[in-house]
Amino acid sequence: MCQADVQQIEPRSGVAFTLDRGQRLTVIDPRGEQVADLVAYNRHDIGEVISSGRTLDYASRIYLTTGDPLYSNRSNVLLRIVEDTVGRHDFLLTPCSADTFRIIYGDTNPHRGCFGNLAAALAPYGIAPDAIPVAFNCFMNVPIDGKTGALTVEPPLSRAGDRIVFVAETDLIIGLTACSALQSNNGSFKPIHYRVET
Amino acid sequence: MCQADVQQIEPRSGVAFTLDRGQRLTVIDPRGEQVADLVAYNRHDIGEVISSGRTLDYASRIYLTTGDPLYSNRSNVLLRIVEDTVGRHDFLLTPCSADTFRIIYGDTNPHRGCFGNLAAALAPYGIAPDAIPVAFNCFMNVPIDGKTGALTVEPPLSRAGDRIVFVAETDLIIGLTACSALQSNNGSFKPIHYRVET
């Protein structure tokens, strides 16, 4: 295995990069309680993208962990989770955005959020903002009240050094952020680390 | 109010039609325990489509009912629920498809499902299959175990004549089905009725 350097995503920012079939992507929470939104597209046909609806349907579970595949809108497996030291991630909610901050937080001059960061990072790959789906939100802790359906955004269960590892099942474009929403990250904005290994 | 005729969607099929801003769409379960998948696009820019992730985030709830808006991927309200005699619908899962039947049911010669029916009905409007999102699944009953995250597809709570009514907040293209998945409809395929009123 060729171990690459750890890359840092600065607080409230995002990156995009390619991941080849068979490569491993490790997403690390270096300080704890920090969310990283992840999206993935088929590099050879960017109309194919991860799908929460397909994935949760096939898993019969809303919380995914080691062993679970992430399916595309065309029902192909794009990524598979092969290691997970936390066991609580979200796959229900879209990346936070200027609209999120306006509607939920009442901000008058809102940050562009993970959505804006992903849109900027993915633009060089020809991926339009409308094509950004529900993200796989690593470390995001969204409990559901089974009776009422109420959802709450709680502090992540991740501690410093916790990680989730994915293997690519096809050639991909990945978008990844250090999440920009106060509530999702227990009130402070921290970096995210990641590593790509062949 | 100009009351139009009730239209029938045959079992395991789907339709598409336009809905003008201010018009009401009533979706009726004429026999009970039958799901109808609904998708909606901005008629003047089909890149804008209902978004489960935005809607659930802003509602802080996975079960929507009277008064709740359905937001688009651009955080605009496309539809609002103004009446609901059931109170249990799903907004987590994608329309059933040939892949669903292959992966979940093990069918070797699968039906095209709601996904295929929607793709065919929406094609004349220039909407591609990849642009079909998580649908608002009227009457679909998907309880969640809050502790484990397990989801199950249970018989709908709708009885004969139950309905849900939406008002369009902009000019829309609607896709609507009589759902094709056995489990979602308590083991039999029934029609769906709908009515558009000005």
C-alpha cells in the first residue's frame, strides 16, 4: 500500500479531487466533533452521483457504517465503507448553504456553506450546483424520534483522530468539506483531514 | 373554484402533467393502502426540483403533513401541503425501479417500477431519468427505529377515499404514479386518483 500524505481542509471550506477505482479515502476528524460532507460522482459520466434514497432503501437503515455500500442514482455501488471508528453519520440532509443559514439561523449576510464550497470545488469538473445531492455527512449526528419523525442536529460523536474509510468501486470525483454550520459541529469550526491511498 | 374531473392512474403506471401556480392538486387513494410517488419540477427551469434533503432540514421532521412546504434544491417552495387525511407519507426513498426489484426482491425479469413509469411520463418535458430525485411518496408508511436507524416498509395507513392536497407555489411539471412495489402497497396493485383545481 502506498501511503500518501494527510491533506488538510481548512475550517468552513471544501475541496474536490479524483479517486481511482480501488483507492481508499480516509476522512479524519483531527480535533473531534467536526462534520465533513462527502459527495461522489462517476468520473466518466457525471450524471451518476451518490443517492441517499437508493442507498437507504437497499440498506433498510438510515445509519450506515462498516460494510455498507453507497449506491448511485443508477443503483451502482460508487463507494463502500470499510472502516468506521464512530458509527454515526447522516445521509438525510443536504449540505448547508447560504439559504440554510438564512432560513434556519436567520443570518442576513450568510456564509456560502458546504453547498457553496462544494459548488466552487466541483465547478472545474463541470459539475453544476443543481447536481449536488444529499451528501453523506461524515460524523454528523442526526437522531430521529421514531414516533414523531422529529429530527435534531446534535454534537458529533467523533473524538479527535476518529475516522471513516471508503473504497472506490469505480473511478470517481469526490467533493469533501469541513462543515460550515455551527449546530452540526457543536458550535465551532474545525478542520478536516483526509488521505488517499492506493 | 373550478372543480375538474377526477383522473385515474392505472395500477403500476404513472403520468405527468402541468400545474399552474395557485392550482390545487388532490391525490386520492380510492381503495386504500396504495402509494403514489410524486415529483415536481419548476416548469420554467427543470433543473429545479423538489429536494428531500432541503425540505427535511428546514422542517426538522421526516414526516410531513398539512402546512408543510416542499422545498426545491434551490431552497424555494414548490408545493405546500394544505390538507391531509392520513398524516403518514415518506420522503426518504427513491421511486421503485427495475434495480429495486432485482436487488430487494430478487426478480429476474423486473417491472420498470415507478422510476421507469416516471421516466417515460416526464420524457416529453425534457426531463432525463437521472433528474428523478427522492420522491414525495404519498401514503407510504416507513417507520424508523430511532435507536438503530432501521427502516421498514409497512402497509399504508390510508383507507379508501383518503387524500392529500397540495397547492403549487410556482408553475410546475408534476410526475405522479400508482406505485409498483408489492411491499409498499400491502401486497396488491391498485389505482390512484387525482384532481387538479383552479
